[in-house]
Amino acid sequence: MNDARIVRLFLVAELAVFLGAATAHFTSLTSGRQEIDAGTAETVIAIVLLAGLIV
């Protein structure tokens, strides 16, 4: 496996983790209340990871 493929795989894994966390925060799965600020931050991070994956 070459280095570029490993980096892409890592970006996809991190993207999935942050999207899952954002979903959990927006849908109040964590503590019974929505954490809008945390969900927004995780969504922004996921967008940046996606941009890095595309580039």
C-alpha cells in the first residue's frame, strides 16, 4: 500500500467518525439534549476533511 492510499483511507475513517459524532450531537443521542455547538464544529471539521480528500 502506498502512502497516498494510506492517507486517503485515514481521511475517510476520520470523516466517518466526525460525521457520526455530529449526527449524535444534532440528534440528542448523547445526553438527552442537543449539543448544537459541538455538532457544528464537528460538521466543519468533516467538511475540511472531505475537501482534503477531494484535493
